[in-house]
Amino acid sequence: QASIAPNAQSTARSPGWQRPGHSKTMGGDGATQFPGQLHDHMTKAGFVFRGGRYFQTTEPVWEKAKRIEKGKKQYAVPAESVEQFLKDEEKMVDARLKRYRDKAGLKGDASDNELEEAPKKKKKEAKVEVEEEAEE
């Protein structure tokens, strides 16, 4: 009778077998590394290739960028060194002051506190003043 179980020798891989698209690295220890573009993506995702395996050691680059952008929206000053922090903080503060001065109708440097024209009052504030003058 014929055996129902598959032949064990037919399913065994030959010693030189390698997955298609993978390249051998690290000498003869049999470690495989993903091909170029995928390996680059893995390293950007925070993985390191050691001893034939990928290990996650850091956070992905895009997560760090997303966190930095979120911090900038909250007026934080992300930096990798003290010097960069001081430089970026000065830029951010100058930009915010300029925007607020433009909104308030001020011109010139921050030391110049003269108003070109008084800012327009909101309707609610104007009504309150009129009512207070009527009561007097």
C-alpha cells in the first residue's frame, strides 16, 4: 500500500535555499536581511539588524516628526540641543510678538508702544460704556 503521509525528504529545504528577494549578510551565519528599500524603511521605523534579526530600539522617525509638529502647535520649542532650543525659542517668540503687534495695530519694534490708531471696540464693550454713561 501507498503511504498517505507526504515524503519528508521532498519537503525539506536544501542547505543553500534562500527566500527570493533576500540577500545574505553577516558572513556565513545564515542571517538574512531585507532587500534595500525595505531595509531602509525598517531602519527608519526604529529597527536595528543584529545577528540575523531585526530589533526595535527607537521610535519611528514619522512618530517623532508628528510629536514635534503637535508640540509646535502648542507653542512648545522642540530641540535636540540647548543651543538649538535657544535659537528656535527666540525665533518663535519674535514671530508671535510680531503677529500680536500686527493684530493690535502696532508698528515698529517691540520697544515702540505708540498706537497709530486706537483699536476698534467690540459691540458688547461699546454697549456697556453707553449704558454706564447713561446711568451717570
